[in-house]
Amino acid sequence: MKPIVTYQFIILVVVLLLTQLRCTTSSSSKSFSDSEKTLTEDTNQAMMDAVLSEKLQQHCSLWLNSWERGLKTDSFALVRSFTSPLSTDWEEFDVSDKNFSDYRDKIYYAPNGSYALDLYSYNLILNKKGAKIYAVVDADIQIYLIDIPHRQRRPVLFLGPSSSIDDGFWLSDSTVVLVGWERCFDCPEEAYRPDVLKVNVFTGETVEYQYNAAFPHYNSGFLKQKFPEIIFDD
């Protein structure tokens, strides 16, 4: 009888161990899922900080109101932080050049006056006819950082037709804020989501905020509002 009892005892122990292992695995899996869900919720709740929100309202109120319903700065959430590769190739460039005269009043100077941000000369193609100025808007956008004292510039950001930069401002002598939109490819229908980028123009460190809603149309009339003296070809 002893071998039978021993055999039954061993089976019982094995069953108990397997049951305990299954329960432990199930509990661990549940805990991981819960923590992952919480982390996601916390990330989604990382909203734009008060300083950036105030500066955005101060410098980009026209852009905020250019959408079919006005945007609220407290509805922008942090979506990612990354480092964008920056070009190290500077090209000769002088803002006083006569070929740049039509864009000279459209660049943004850093607080120290040594650098400027050029948002429009690449994609806003201007043509003067007498006293009138006409414009065609290119689908691609290239943004330049201009080094005023050294008379040179280099690209900071290039965007294709699925996204846009509409406006911007300097937050400090090294950081700029760029506002625009991005095509929402995850949306069930064609839609566009307002986008805000905070970019260090010397290191490429970037923080991106997106609006919590998408729109069926982007703010196509913004440049007409910003530059009322220009006649845009539709």
C-alpha cells in the first residue's frame, strides 16, 4: 500500500503546484495590464504647461481662432518627446539681400537679435505686379534658422504635404514654438489635427503637443488672415 499512497501524494503535490503557478501567472498578467493602462492614462493627461499655454495665446491667437471652432490651449496634450536630427551645413545667406526683401518683414527674430526664424520663404512664392503682391503656396515646407551676424542659414525642419507649419515664435534664445497641423491617418474619415512643436534649434530636442480633437478641414484660410495685403491664388 505504501507505493500507492506515495504515488497519490506526489500527484496531489504536482497538481497543487501547477494550480498555484497558474494563479500566480494570471495575477502577474493582470497587474501588468492594469499598470500599462494607468501609464497610458497618465500620459494622455500630460497637458500643455501654463507658461507655454499663455505664450501661445499671446503670440498665436490668430492661428488658434483660424480653425472652424476656436482652439483651447488647455486641450493640447503631450504626445511625444524626441530629438530631431539637425543639418550642420550652413549656407551663405544675408537677410539684407534684395532677393529676400519681400520676406524680411516675415521672419521672427530671437530675443537676443542674433538669430531669426524663417517660416515662409521656401513655400510662400511671392510675385509682385505693380503695387499688388500675389502668392502661390507650395505643399512642401522648409524652415530655416538664420545666423544674422555670420550671414548664414541652415534648415531646421522639412515637412511634406501631410503636415504644415503655419506660424511660430521664440520662447527663448534657443527654443522656438511652431504651430500647424498634421493629417490624422488613424481617423475613420479624412481629418486634420492641430499640432504644436517646441523645438530647441541648436540641439534638435523637440516636444510635441496635439489637440484632443480632429477637424474635417484644416485652417486653409490662415495665411490670408495673417497676410491680408497678399492676394493668394486658390
